[in-house]
Amino acid sequence: MSTEHVDVLVVGAGLAGIGAACRLRTEHPGRTVAVLESRERSGGTWDLFRYPGIRSDSDMFTFGFHWRPWPGDTALADGPLILDYLRTVAREYGVDELIRYRHRVTRASWDSETARWTVEVERDGEPVTITTSFLWACSGYYDYEQGYAPELPGQERFGGEIVHPQHWPEDLDHAGKRVVVIGSGATAITLVPAMAETAAHVTMLQRSPTYVLSRAGRDPLARLLRRLPQRLAYPAVRWSNILTAIGFYQLSRRRPGLVKRVIRSQTAKQLPDGMDVDEHFKPVYDPWDQRVCFVPDGDLFKALRRGTAAVVTDTIETFTEGGIRLTSGRELEADLVVTATGLRLLPFGGIDLEVDGVPVELSRTMAYKALMLSGVPNFAYTIGYTNASWTLKADLVADYVCRLLRHLDERGATSVVAVRDPSVGEQPFLDFKAGYVLRDLDRLPKQGDRAPWLLKQNYVTDLRTIRRGEVEDGVLTFTGGTSAGIRPAAYPHNPGGSDGTGRQAEQQGRGPRRQGQGGHRQGHG
């Protein structure tokens, strides 16, 4: 049986994968595309997580795709609304017909002679091989199978139920129960007010506080401009949110003391009388060292004022049969404990990459524009911003990859690789101090100390460098189908040196035209 070949293989059918495939359908209708999804449904994060109250803490006018406006004026949407949006977009662009479910990519091997990836896949437990000219990882950076769940002392003695938000039981009923949510990140802050609506009481048990800010659940500017045509209102609301977020982040980095005082003042106004703002809502780090959590219409603070929820800042000594005993000696009674203790990283979905027989060690590669890896040809990945909407970066990556593929056609080239400059210093891949990042940072690629190897986490800057910057920037090396192929010979044996040949072949003419995918609808919008 012959091995199937597709021009572009997208791994992951979540937000990034759907967006990538939509842009490919629109910008490259002649290329064959397949989207491989390991799970049984599309939507990624927004289908996987089913815990009460799940929502985005990024505004929907930047969380929606720039080429497919988010409908309505909801600013912080819940999971079902987001999932409906993603699946609607997939149907509109014919991407739902490209997704192959229960296809888990395990390994991908690049061969320079043929300028192809050979991708090994498990389909319902059976091995399948697909070749592709361009591999695009859109599976994010965390483990979909297991969340971070540290061993908690004495948890085997607990007489109630312990659940992790990543594996929420469909039949779990928390109504009338005493609930303890362990954690203080976005998941915990979402869970507490949602569960407090029907639980007997909910306690958020945190080891240390998080910055929490309230914002309107419905966007005020979107409501003000709702009578205008969408083509006018949507860009105005979107850019208002983009610039506000960038301004807040930049002010936080440059004047952290001022931002701390503003956040503290706003928090203190919303807490119940007598609650210690510094004990429970004053982190030891600066704003945006870790992500600032936003809550719609102050729902967390409302639950605290009603008395249906509480915050306790302490550490766990041990679980007991009836709850959790804290280091202070206090005991929290519980029928249900939710361990909102975070995520585990799994870069690029855990795919084992290999280039010309040499395994790729991610920690020895350098990220180019935070969308390609040094020494890895015809490979791109999508990872969103940590300080802004994930989709802002996903859109930029999609636009860039489409431009890159067009450039390959125009040059008649078949391969492109980012060649590392040995003079570029190394920095951590993510300048972010969240626990799930710090736990696995040594497994990630490096970032450089200057462009194009450095990501500034600034959408306006990246618009210029990623969406509008020249493809031929002296870093990418292109090779044609009749050449000897790209052989990054120094990689990975000399991580401090060049990992490419540094030679650029002259190309003439165009690449061959591709046959389209009959029956698939073209993108519109």
C-alpha cells in the first residue's frame, strides 16, 4: 500500500489548528491539507475542559480570529460559547472536512534528499504513515492527557472525592457540598464563584496569592458601537482591547509599584469587610511575572461578599478523613476537593522530531520568531502569547506560514530552514514565572537575545516583524528540489555553533502547481 502524501500537515484541531487550516484553505486552495487530532472531537482546550464556569480570561475581540469577527459584545465568554464559535468557523471554511480524529502523531522524520517529512501516526491504536512537505504543530504546549497533580500528604485517607479540573467527571454533582479548591490561578478563580452558586460553601485554599482584576463581562465599547456596521465596529473594539492590554503590560513592567497600588486599591474595594487584602491578594511577585487573572463583573468578589466562598492562604499539613488540616493547625472540612494545581508542559504534542537521522533535542534548538526551530526544515509551530490573547499570536503565525509557502513557490524552492547565528546569546523560551513553565523550562527550545530570535511579547511589534517583515532576512536558507538538500550538519553536535550550512542556493522559476481538493469549500470572509 502506498503512503499518503499531503502538502501541509497540521497537528491539532484546537483554536490554533482550526485557524491554521482556515488560512491555508483561503490563501493556498491548491495545496492539499490534512488536520490530525488525537482526540475524538475538535476544539482542543475548549472541548477538553468541562469544569464549572470554564471561560476565557482574554477578551473575545482579540481571542476571536482577526479575519472572522467574534459576534456580540460578550467580553469574557464561557467555554461552550467559544467552542461553538470555533466549530462554526471550521464549518464555514470547510475545515471540518479536513480533520481526522483519533490520529495521534508520535514521530516525524525529515529527509533532505526528498524534502519530505515522514510522519508516524497511531490511528485507533494502529500505525499509519503519512508524508508531508510541510509540518505545522498546532497542539500548544501542555499535556492533554495529564494535568499537574502533586502528591498531597494523606490524600488516600480522605473520605470524600478528589478531582482535577482537567478530568472533570460528567456526573459530578457538587450541589450542597462543602468544596475546597486548591490553587489560586485562573482555573481556581473561575471554579470558585461558579461552584459557589449551588455548593454549601467553597473555600479557595492557596499557598500564595494571585493578582485578580475585575472587568466588564460585556465590552462597553462594543455596546456603544453596536449600531454601527460590524466592519467598522469590530476593528475599533479589537484595537481598543489590543492597545489597552499592551499598555497595561508595559506599565506593569516599567512601573510595577504603581500597578500594584492600583490593583490593591481596586481589590480592597470589592472584598467583604474585615478581609485582609494583603494576606490573600498581595502576591510576592510583580504584575505579569505571572499572568494577571481577570474575572467578569467581579464574580469572585461577589461570592466572597455573599459568604458562599472564602479564601484561605496557608499550606497543607495533611488530608484527614473529613477534610484538610493546614500547617497553622486549622482544619477545612470538605466533601469534595478540587486540585486546581496547574498544567504539565508537553512541547509540540510530544512528537519526536528527527532531521536526517539525527534526533532533535528541543533544548538545543533556538526559536526563530517564536514560530520555527533552528535546524529543523519545513516545520512551524503555533504558541500564543502569555501576556495577551493566544489568538493574536496564532493569527500572526498563520499569516506568516502562508507567506512563507507562497515564497517557496515563487522561488521554486522545496525547503526552508532557520540557520542559527552563533553570536546570538541564549535566553529562556518563555519569560514567564508561572509554575507550569518553570517546572519544565529546561525541556523547551531557547530564545535568542535579539531579533529575529527574540520574541518581545508585543503584538504591535510582531505585526511589523512577523506579518510584514521580509521573508528573505538572511536567517532563512532556501533550497530547491534539484539541489543536494538542506543538511544542518553542525546540529546538534555543536549547539553553540551554526546549525545550518549557511549557504543559500540560487533558484529560478516556480514550483509545480498543486491539484486542489475537490469538493472542499473555499474560505470566505
